[in-house]
Amino acid sequence: METAELLSLVAFILAMLCGLITFVMLIVLGRTRMKEIDKYIYGHEFEHDSIFFQMARLPQYISVFASRWFAKRTGQLEFYEHFDKKFKRPFLVAYMIVILGVLLMALSWVITEYYT
């Protein structure tokens, strides 16, 4: 096996690992912290919250938690300020892991296309 193929394989496996870690974090966040956010925004918890619905809401919450400027621009500044930094941190960590996984996937593709 050539060095480029090996590097591509390692980057791909690491990208899949990032995806798995993010999926587990999504399940944990969906069962704990998203319920608190739903109670704050909507006034109640969703009884039968599916993983797909959580996947759709996670980017929305991350975008508001990531930047005070974005929260102010979208009119969700009160939502941003209601939760403390300790509460927001797992959402931002999940976002960073997703970005790392996407970058590793792109790196794997570039190595496969141009160096093998």
C-alpha cells in the first residue's frame, strides 16, 4: 500500500470517527439539553422527539450559541443570553467535531484524487 493511499485511508477513518462522535453527542444533547431549550423556547418538551428532528434543530441552536452577533442579528439575543457558557459548550464542541470531520473527508478525497 502506498503512502498516499494510507494517508487517505487514515483521514477517512478519522472523518468517520468524527461523525460517530457527533452522532453520539447529538443523542446525548437531544435527550438532555435540547429539552431545556425546547422548554424555554416553546414552553413545553416534545414527548416523542426523533433523532431526525434533533438533527434539524442542532444547527439552529449552534448558530445562535456560536455568536452573539448572529443571535442579535436574527432577533434571538434573549435566547443567547439566557443560557450560560457551560451550557453552550457541548453544542459548540459538537460543531467543531463536525467541521473537523468534513475537513478530514475533503482531505481524504484530495489525497485520493490527486496523489494516487
